[in-house]
Amino acid sequence: MSSESLLDLAKSRQPADRERLLLAIADLCDTPLAGAAMKSPAIQALLSSIFMSLVVEAERDIRHRLSQKLAAADWAPNALVNVLALDDIEIARPIIARSPVLKDLDLVRLLVEATIEHQIEVARRPHLSQTVIGAILEQAEPAVLTALAGNPTAELTAADMEELVEASRQIAAMRTPLSQHPKLTGQLAKRLYLWAGLALRQGLAERFRLDITVLDEALAASVAEAHYGVASDEAQPRMAREGEREAMEQRLIDKLHAAGQLRPGYLIRALREGRLGLFATGLAMLGRFEAAHVQATLDSDRPELLALACAAVGIDRSVFPDLLEMTRKLNDGRPGGGNEGARKASVAFAPVSPEIAGAAFRQAARTLAAA
């Protein structure tokens, strides 16, 4: 793309043009001519500001394409890479899997801050270091341990392998990847044999030339313990925990706010993507409202209060009808009030300052929460 075209896109305020600009800049930075210049502190600061400014309001498919473009880029700004790593898992996956910008500290932070899906991707990342492996083993999350057991390139020590084999006593899903792991030893294979299924036992016996007569005698003595392990594994939760998702959304909003990139457009984007929790968290942060007051408003029959909160953070009156419709679709028809409620809400966008709208929302929300 020519410099004139880039300038035209930079002048435009249309979302589609800004998204084209985002991808064009990424392509420009990834050229051989850019080289080491992209890594200088001054250029990194400029790139971070430009990318963060554009990506906050970018649609999901644009963020997905951007994450694929930046996954292998060693010049990508650290702040941007970390924000993408906390995005929806389909967007975060290529970044977590391949980005050279993510260091051990970033990966450990993801293990603490992100969802199970993100943690699993960390455990699958090629050539994991001892620092990250230690954090995974310490947390002992079954799904993440299973992903680590299936990562043949991770820098696992003999002690790490022993810990994983012992964990597979209770976590049946770990047994197959461990039976095929290149670092599994004959001694550990004997232990794994005791709680593996028939097919795995046969494979282990062939791979390590095990004396199955002796092992089968030991297996008979441990049947009850093995059964307990299967039962425990089946009791593991099968869905991501809601509280975990909320905590990650709060951290993402905190990062955007700290970078000065939390804007009204981001709230609209969250609703378009069906992420009501992210919208509520962002609205509370942007307006300095109590999260409980925002949630009470969303669950009420008074959409005019939501309108006040939106007016306070700079959301335009023309956008609110669509915003209210999206909110109701995601929240079982709430805030209620029907068409009459929507009409009342339009009055909230009177020609008053955002500060006055915010003060009015706080007062009304306190009354609503106390009722």
C-alpha cells in the first residue's frame, strides 16, 4: 500500500478504514526493510500507541487476523501482544502458541490470570521452560497438566515426569499422552502400567519390554485405588468456571484502562461480540461506577438508568437504541420497560455534561440497589 493510501486511511474516522490501516501498518512493519529498527525503544513506544489505539475498537475478525500476523513477529509491542493473549481464545491461541514477545513472566501471568482454555494453550506452547513448567505443576489443574503431558518439546526433568505420572493416577486423560512421551522411562512406565487401560498396558509392555506377569499381580492389588482415580477424574468440572471468566475480563479491562485505551467504542464492540460481562465491567471502569450498581441497572426495568451511564461515558445518543437492543438480547430481555422504557431512556441524553449524567446515574443506582 502506498504512503498516500496510508495517509488517506489515517485521516478517515470510518471503522472499516481504521481496520484496514491497522492491518496495513502490520504488513509494513513486517517487511525486511523494517528489520531491527522496529525494536528501538522510540519506535516501540510509537507502535504501541498506534496499535493499541486502533485495536481497541477493531472487530473480532480483524483482531483474529492481526493476531495471526503478529504471532511470529519479534517486533510486536509487548503491551499489544499481552492484550491479544487475553482476548477470546481463538484470537489468543496463535499469540500464546508462537509469539517470541511473550516471555516466561508473561506466560506465568497467563496461568494465573487467564481462563482454562488460555492456560491449556500455554501448556502446549513449544519448548516450555522450567519456570513455566514449575508454575503448571504447582497449580495442578487437570486439563492443563494433560496438555503439558502431551507436549513432547517441553523441558521436563526426570522429577517433572515423575510428578506427571503420579498425577495420572487420578487424571485418566493424562495416561495416553504420557505413555507416548519421549521422556517416559522404563521405571515410570511400570508405575503408569498399574492404572492404565488394557490397550495402554499392552503398548507400554511392548515399548519397554515389561514383565507383565509381575505387573499384573501388582495391578490386581491396586484395582480399588485405580477405580477411585477414575471416579475422581470423572467428577472434574466439564465447563469453564464463570468466576474465572469474570476475573479475566476484569484484568483485561484493567490493562486497557492503564494503557489509556479503554474507550466507549470498546463497550459497543463487547456487546456486538456477545460479551455482556465485558461490557458491564468496562462501563463500570470507564464511568468510575460501582460494579454492583451497573449490574443492578442491567437487571432492572429502568433502561433510562443505563442511558444515563452511557451518556456519562460518552456513548452517543444515536447508538443507544442498538446498544439497548443488544443488551436485552444478551440479558433475557433486561433492562425491561419495553418501548416505553426505551422512549424514557432517550430523555437521559439531554444536553447536560457527562459529569452531571454520571452523578445522576450514581444517585439513581444507589436508590435502585437499596430497594
